[in-house]
Amino acid sequence: MNERIQELRRQATLVETYTAHNGSIHEGKSVDLEKFAELIVKECCNVVDYDNARAITNHFGNKEEPPVGKSRDLMKGLWKV
């Protein structure tokens, strides 16, 4: 798997700690699939022009302005991620 995909997966990984019935402590990991998908879409929008980014975000049901390229700050509240 590509290193960038692995990094996005790590960003979307949830870590939960729980105590078993015998008192031992365990850690479980799972991937938040919705967050993982949002990260992938955001990454795709970051490498295409505005019109294609808009088409991508519309295709996935996000009607807000798409984040595009390094010149747009992806953390301006346009995306939940």
C-alpha cells in the first residue's frame, strides 16, 4: 500500500482501551471509514484544479466549496476532517 494511503489510514484510526472481565487491559484499533474516505477525497481535491475538485465533492454529496491546492487552507471549516 502506498505510503500516503497508509498515513491517511493512520489519521483515521481510532484507538480504544478497555478492561476485560479478568481485569486485564487491552487496546483495540479500528479505522473510522467515514473519516478515511473524507481524507482521501480531500487529498484528491488537493491535486486537481478547482472545477475537478468541485465535481469530486459534488459527486460525494458535499455541496460546500471544495478545498483546492496548497493555496487554499484545508482547515477553514469546509470539511469536518
